[in-house]
Amino acid sequence: MQTLTVKAREPAYASRSGAPRGEQGIADIVKSTASDVVHLATAELRLAKLEVTESIRNQAGRLALLAAGVVPILVSYLLGVVALVAWLRPMFGAAGALAAVALSQAALGGLIIAVASPRLGAKSWREKNESDAPGGGGTGGTGA
């Protein structure tokens, strides 16, 4: 009978995992952790998909508004060019007025492209002007 009492006091180990009853073994912990990781990765993937979808919808809405705003601006720009030609026609004639307006539009387009270009943008111009300046680039020269 003593052996029964001693055995009852010893922790009962599960036959497979070697862990006491009521506690998880290493295999159960690994399975549970793997299941949690898969669940978390799936949830993160769903969240990323939702965020991308929402971002695309927002961008599409902005693009539609931008396209709707471009039409009136383009019409007003073209009417302004026609008005400029009509205003210059008495001074330079039809051909001269068209040439003057075409030249002004080419200059405006070139300026816009130069500012928008990443290689020739305003920042690059600023850096170029600073390096061309006497004593260039903050070397601390006196200039004398």
C-alpha cells in the first residue's frame, strides 16, 4: 500500500510527451505556436490586401477628380491662347501673332519640363549655382 501512496504523490507523466498531466508537452507547444504563426500570417496578408485595395480606390477617386478638373483648365488655356493671338494680330499680322504665341508656348513648355525633370530640377540648379560661385560650396574662402 505504501507504493500506491508514493505513486500518488509523484507527478503523473503523460505517456507520449513526458510532461505532467494537465501541462502541454514540447510537441503540443510547437504545434500550437505553428498554428498561431500561420493564423497571424494569414491575418496580416488579409490586412495588407485590404490596405492596398483601399489605397487603390482612394487613388482612383483622386485621379477621376483630377481628370474632371483638367478639362475646364485645358479649355480655358486654349481660349486664352486664342485671345492672345487675336490681341497680337493687329500688331504683327496673323502669321506674326501665331509665331509669337507659338514661341511663348514653346518657352513655357521648356521651362515646365526643365523644372519637372529630376536631372535639371530646381534643386540641381541650386546645387550647380552654389558650386559655380566663387569660393564654392562653403569652403570658407575670403574671395580676395
